[in-house]
Amino acid sequence: MPADPNMKILVVDDMATMRRIVKNILKQLGFANVEEAENGQEGLQKLRADTFGFVVSDWNMPVMTGIDMLRAIRADDKLKTIPVLMVTAEAQQANLVEAIQAGVSNYIVKPFTAETMQEKLGKIFK
Amino acid sequence: MQQNGQQLYEELGELARFVEKAMRTISEISAPIVSGSAGLPMASSHLVDLNKMTEEGTLEVMRLTETIQDNRGRVVKELAAVAETLKTVDCTTLSMRVQSIAADLAHDDKYLTEIMTALSFQDLVAQRVKKLVAILDDVRDKLVELVVVFGIPHDADGIAATGKTGEMLKQLEESKTTSMKQNVADDILAQYGFK
């Protein structure tokens, strides 16, 4: 299913700079309806309180990590179908395998380009 | 029996000499250990400051880049409207030139986005700095443990880092308060006749 440009997207990252970068790229790609959260716990709260079509999340975050948030999303009947893209500096093979097992929709290794984000979005919403 | 006693006496003597030597060595290195341990919290604090400084700088570059992106977006829209108007009044050549300018401007958007993504270096640097701070804190805890276990005399509040470490930390600390703001520099320059 192609991506709806009006869908609400949640960007979860503890670093303000990364949230802004992802938000900027999404805007350039035509997605302007973006919300932010600083960690997995805040992300989950926002996801449960509203309707989101897509989540972009970091891995390493205080309070609740991205992988724990992903597991919580997949375990929640209301949220489990939301595509989750992980954008992380955790570039070990074991991390990627762990994310796949947890149900990640795709995985981007930092640093990344807008083209990579576009390509991953294309694959998730084909 | 007497031979065993003699052997035990010699071994105890050797052990006593070993303990004495070890205590002497610990005593010699105790000052650098205490001093080094005292400088570590300050070093951690400077690393945390470093993270803040790079984050602030990066966010400012992002703000300016986004402003340029927005301005260009508006100009491209305006140019498209102008090109359309020119087409309706049969100024096809002019309309095509305006469209070409709009396309050139739109092409630069790619570079502006690349500036934004290149700034992700700050996130990677910050993550490494956080790990370094955690390592420094861990090393400090272990040094403090060593100081306590071996009863090395120290004054937790009064001690300061010495040697090269102490000097560098002093310079870093001073730079926080003695760095001159431009307006102060301008005032001084003005007093010396610089206009």
C-alpha cells in the first residue's frame, strides 16, 4: 500500500538533532505530519493516545530503548500493524537480527542519506 | 621440627619483605592515584559540556538550513506561478527561462538536505562521548575503591589534580569564565581607537 502523505508519523530519538534531521527528510519526501518523542516510553504513550501510520525510532535511548518499544508495539493489539523503521548507530549483525526477530519493518544505519530513507520508505509502503 | 621452624621463619621473612615493598610502591603511587581520581569528575563534566556545545552549534546550522529551504520553496512556487502566467500571455520563451531558474533552485534542495543529514555526525559524536563519560566514571569509582582499600590518605574535598592533567583541567575550567564576549572585546578595541 503506498504511503499516505497525510499520515501521522512518530519520530523517537533522545537526540534533538537526529529528530530534526529525520523530520526534515520526511518533510522533503512530502510527509509534514510528524510528531516527536524523546524515548520509547514517551513514544508508546503517544502511540496509544493517537493514530499513527508510521514510526521511525532510534535504538539507544534512556528510560526505554527502541528495541523494547518495538517489542511493546508488536505485543499491543492496537499498535502491532504500525510499520517501524529503526535508524540506529547499532550496526552489529546481532543487533539487526534482534530487530528483525522483534518485528522491525526495516533498518537504517547511521549516518544515512535522504536517498536511503526514501528507499526504505518505498520498501515499507510498496 | 627445628628445620621446619627455620623454613617457616624464612618464608615469613620473605613475605614480610614482599608486603613492605608492596606498601612502599603503593605509597609512592598514592599521590598520583588520588590526584588523578580527583581530576576525573571535572574531565567528565567538560566532556558533557562538549556534547552541549556541539548540539547547540548543530541545531543553529539546522535552523539556518531550514530557513534557506523554506525561502527557496517559496521562491520556486512563485516562479512556477510566474511561468504559468507568462505562458498564458504567449511569452513562451520567457516562461521556459523562468521554469529553468525554478528547476535550478529546486536542484539545490538536494544539497541542503545533504547538509542536514551530514549533521548527524553530532549524534554519533554525542553517543561516543557518553560512553567515554561512563568509562571515566567507572575508572574513578575503581580508583576511589583502591584508595579506600589501601588506606591511602586523602582529602576528598581539598585534593586537586596535579601535573599535566591538572594544568589542562585548569585551562579548561578557566576558559569557561575568562572567554571574552565580542561586545567586551569591541569595547576594549574602541578604547584603543579601533572604530
